[in-house]
Amino acid sequence: MKEYLAAALLSFALSFLLCKAEIPLLRRMKAGQNILGYVKEHEGKSGTPTMGGPAFLLSAAAISLLFYGFSDKPLYVSLAIGIGFMLVGFLDDFMKLRHKENLGLTALQKIVFQVAVALCAAVYCYLDGLTVVFIPFTKFSFDIGWGIIPLAVFVFLAAVNSVNLTDGLDGLAGGSAAAYFLSMGLLLCVQVRFPAVAGLCFCLTGTLAAFLVFNTNRASVFMGDTGSLGLGGFVACTGIFTGNLLYIAVIGAVFVLSSITVILQVIYYKKTGKRVFLMAPVHHHFQEKGYSESKIAYCYALVTTLLGALCLLALL
């Protein structure tokens, strides 16, 4: 555990320094966020620097490699896939900034890029024999063989886009993801499996904690799609490659909630012309109800922490 703690602390320090240096650089680049007009509560945030994701994602990658090198295949494949999704997000953010509007890659372009990266990860799982899936709250597992390929692709797409949808309030995605990675890292410690991937989880916890210094309300920088897609990639990798892909939906229930509420809103509105929620994803509904961004972000992180604790208790 001393090694994990050292990795987390070093990750925090590097991420803090990079975030501190990144913010004025993004301002000079005029990389300001274009705020959606229908989110009236966010009007004052227009122009806040975005694309802050590389500071904490690359910090986690650098420190995990410093501690574990390239000796662990699931680790460096996780880094490659996570950075791959980060680059998809960077392209999306870059196009938004270039066109000075909140429209980047088209939906088709996004899904093509995401499927390509997810398919690479899924095929790796099958070829490397990472086909065992653990059942949450039990010590049972089963081998799904080639079925890991379509299941992994689905989980990657679901996780990446769910984290992206959750990134709608200051500190919301970052705080929830920090709690998720802390829980997943501890889960891997209890399972005594994939120590290097556990180390990556603790590195991501440390780097996100540093990013939250600048991202909690009122945020000095946003992670952008660069950060949220990369985070989603790491959420999926740390779960799928370790056999814990079903735990993603349990510990990361708040991410699932974001996607489900959007799907429900769209389907119900198309059928009835009415809305289930005042605004979707549901964190905007809570905001419309008068809850502060800080309170919503805190509750999301707390729920994630409690769900992680329940999963750990079931295995002890």
C-alpha cells in the first residue's frame, strides 16, 4: 500500500503543477468553452478555459509508467486505449474551438472513432485471455470466451459516453471519477489481482484530486471532451481488463444514471411531446430544482464512494 500511496501523491503533485501551468496557456490560446444557450445557469461560464484533460490524464500515465514501466501488458494497453479516447475528445474539442460554437465531431464521426478504439481493446481482451467476468457482490466468476468482444465494445461505448454526459457541472465528473477509481483500486487490492492496474487507479485518483482544486465550483478550467472521453476510456479499461466490467455499472451508477435519463427523456418526448425531467441529464434537473452545483457534485461523489464500499464489503 505504501507504493500505491506514493504513486497517488506523486500523481497529485504532477497534476497540480501541470494544471497550474495549463490554465494560463489555454487562456492565451483562447481555448474558452462555448456554453449551450439553453443552460441559463451557465451563462457566466462562457470563455472558461477548456481542454484541461491532458494535465491529469497524462500525469496519471507518466507516474504509473514510472512505477511499473512496460512490464505489465494490461497496464500499458490501458494507457494506450485511455489516451486513444482522449485524442478523440481532443479532436472534438479542437473543432468546437475552431468553429467558435458547441459543435465538434458529428455523431457518426464520434461513434466511428470510438468503435475503432473499443474494438482494438476488445480484441486484445480475447487474444490475451482476459475473458473472465466477476459477478458483483459475490466471489463467483465465469468465462465468456469470444463473447468478450461484443460485450467489451458495448461497455466501452457506454462508459465513455456516460462519463461524457456526466461532465455537465463543475467538479461533477471529476469528483465521481475520483471516487470510482479509488473504489476500483481498492477492489483490485482485495482481489489480489492486476497490481499495476490498481496502481493506475490510484494514480488517476491522485491526479483527479489535483484537478478538482481548479475544477470545483466556480471552475477555473473544464476538462472538456478531451478529459471526459479519456476518463471514460480508463473507467472501461480498469474494469474490463481485470474481469470487473459488471462492477462498472454498480460503482459507476451515477454515470449510468446520466445516460439512462437522457435516453428516457428523448424517447418520452418523441412519443408524448412532454418531458420526464426538467432537463437531462438528471444533474441539470436537480439544478433546475434549485440545488447548487457543489451539492450535486458532492452527492454524486458520495454515492459512488458508498457503492464502492458496499462492493468491497461483499468481498471481505
